Amino acid sequence: MAFDSCGNSIASIVKNTVASELCTYLKTVGDRKVNSTLMQSVDCRDLTCDQSLLSHDASFASIANCAVLDVATGTNVEMSKFSSLCGNVRASLTPTTFTPSSSHSAAATTSSTPSYVAPGATASPAATTIYNTSSSSTVTIVIVVAAAVVMILLGAMFWQRCRQTTTIPSKQLDPRAFVMLDEPPPSTVDSNGTKQPSSPAVSTSLTLLADLKNVDMGALALFRVRRSDVTLIQSYHHRGAQYHIRRAEYLGQAVALTSCRDSHHIPSFVAEMKLLSTLDCPYIVRFVGVWWGTYTSDLTLVTEFMIGGTLREALARSSSTLFFSHTFQLSWQQKLTIARHIVDGLVYLHSLDTKVLRRDLTSHHVLLTVSSPSCSQSHQPSSVVAKLHGFHRSRPVQCDDLTLTAGVGTLVYAAPEVLQGGYYDDRADMFSLGVVLSELDTEEMPYYENLQMSCGGKPPLSNAALSVGIMTGSLEPTFSRDCPAWYVALARDCLQLDPRLRPSASKVAYRMRVQK
């Protein structure tokens, strides 16, 4: 194959590789040059670059009679053997020595840094005799000194770890990582006012992402964002028991950075990232990208920033701050708009080839923002937009009826069949929708009259009693007296105890749109 044809074939294979700025071999292989020593010290040790090498292996092998020059050894390497340049570096980080040539003999006797084995090279007994007694003594001394230094460093690290309690020096983290715990997490307070210690979050911040089983980031490599493109605006926008959310800017657009505090939730967090990367709906929070580094605390989901906060927050305050310029209360028309957007999001999820069950539809998982009018509609006010988010409990299904995890989702929003731990499908989401429709009308938490101390001293219901009431139908979400009759009827159809009697998301969407 001609030189230009060979180089062009290689360049066409690697030109669209996402990791081109991270991997050294991608910068020179198009010119038919490569540095095996640099590859072994950088590319072969990096997970992303190593996966890139493996993905290119078959394509490189298909280029017949094509070779690149290894500038480290001065030899030509056939493209069919390109991935072998890593040698055994993938399996072990311990370097092994190679047989020195005449040009390397002097360096071998004066340098204490061992070199890596060149791909395909073997050490012969004759070459071994090049090293004299003085060289052997020097190598022995170097090994002893290096071992002593390593022991001292290990002892210092162990002593430092014993001293460490809640403060994590940033120098222990990967300098390339987008560290989400760059300040000690304070204690949090749960919904019952009980103070929760922050130590679990600190302990998991040092958990290596590579040590977690069933976590594969390979499918997300195409969506990996660069740290240099992200500018942090707000240290903490929201701090929850499991997730932290920060406000930032990415390439000029406002984004939300979500990180997971507990390594036990990392698998479901990664599953949420993968699911979001496949969704494209105006009523689902838009996926922007992901970032990960060495530690689980570095793992970050990047989504669009929703300025209005959650629906629950908007309903809980008498005057919402959706617009920074002025305050307002949600009008009935705005509530209907929010309800329609929620339903449209469910229609999209339930209509996919691989149907997605929302499983925990609540007012906490509905985010609000505003849409700016177009130039031709500049005289009209901005309108509210609702989008679904928080898909860490959602899952795709491939059959109509499944036995899924019992108790998934918040108790007051869960369908009876979910609480019973039996068979359920997308109609369980419709029951949760009925609860949210009631909440939109009353602006109160579902079953609020049963969850607070009454004036007569009647104690609130326990979780067990509340579950029984929902499963038997003795407890139902309430509606205000001035709520439109069609709205109440639609919500109660969604709240039917028998899942077969509940309307589908598409039918609910139609019934809402025929109403003025």
C-alpha cells in the first residue's frame, strides 16, 4: 500500500475519536509515527485510551501492508499488531527491563529508572552478559534504596490516613478529576429534624470508581465533557441525603451538576446517566453529558439547569420565585400547563420501543422553568414549562407485566399494586399521576390531613396504616371544592384500585387537551 494511502486510512479511522485530546498515540499515528514508550506510560494506563486502542484494533488490522514507525525503538510496527505496543502494561503497572542495544548500554549503567519491554522483543542470554559486575551492584543498590523509599512512603500514608477524620486534602484526588467534594460536607437534617452525620459521604469520596462491580462507563465515553469547559457558579444548589446538585455553566449554557454521595447508589446513578443519554423529549430534563475521574465522588451528571426548582417547592410557597424579576402564584392555567407537560413526558416514556416505567413520579421529580417568547411573540409573557427528572429508579421493560421491586417510589405516591409487591406495569405511573393532579389542585402534600396532628389530638397515621389505607382504597387524595368536575373525574380515573380501569397516558393527554 502506498505511503499516502496507508496514512489516509489510519487518519480516517481515528479522526472522530472522542479521546483524541487525552491519548498521545492519536496525535501522531495519522502521520505513521508512534512512541511505544510514551504509550506505555500514558495511554495504556488510562482506561479511556485503553478502550480506544481496543476499539481501533480490528480496524487497524484490516489495513493490509501498512506500518508505522516506532520512534522509541526505530522499528516499523505493522498495524495488525498495533495494540501489542502496550505489552503487559495493562495487566501490571510494574515495569520490566528490556535487552539494551549498544545505544542504550550506557544509560542502563547510569540510570536507576527501568525501561519497558518493547513489543515483540525478547531478552537473550548473550545480551544479558553486557551488564558487568559493577552494573549489577548498582542495580542491586538502586532496588534496595527504592524499596526503602516505598516502605517509608507507605508508612507515611498509613499514618496520615489514621489521622484523617472528616477533612480530605484535595491533593489526594486525581488532579484531572472534577472533584465534587472539595469542601467538608456539613451535617444534614432529614425531614423529621434529625441531624445526620456527614461521615458516610466523606468515606465514599475515597472509593475508587474502578473498584465498583457492575459499573461500566464505556457506553458514556461519547458524552464525556471536559473539565476546562465547566465553570462552577454556585457551590451547592441542593444538598440531599444521596445527591448533591451544583449550578454551573458549560460552553455558555446554564447546567446542573449532580454528584452521588454514597457509593452504594453509584450503579443506579450510572444507569440513570445511560437512560437519560437515550431520551429526547421537551418534557424530560435535557441530558448534556457526564464527567468521571478516579473516585466515585468525581462522577458527575450534567443536565440543563431548571431555574424554577421542583414543583413541590413551587406549591409549598405562597409566592414562587420562578422569575427573578418578580414573584407570582401559580394560576390555574399554569397548573394545567404543568399537568399537560407531565402527561406528555409519560406518553413519551410509555411509547418507546423499550417502554420505560417512571416508578417514582412525585412533585419532587418535576422541575420547572420558563420558556422565553419568540421575537414575533415578544409582547407575550414567558410561560411555565415542566419537565421530569430523577430517573435513578426508572427502568426499561420489554414486556407488559413485570414483578418489580416492592416499595419503589415515595409511599404517598405509590400505586396499591406497588405497595403489595405484586405485578405492575406503566399503569402504576398513572396512579402516581392521579396523586400529583390532586396535589396540583390543593397545593398540599398528598394525604396531608392524615399525616399531621389534628386539632382534636388525633395522632397522624403511621406508614403501615397509610399503606393499608392506600391498598384498600379507604384513603384517597382529596380535591378542593372549586376544582373543575372534569379534572376531578380524570384524576379519580387514574386513581382506580384496579389497574386495568386506569386510562393510559395517551388517553389522559387527549382528555386534557379537549378541555378549554
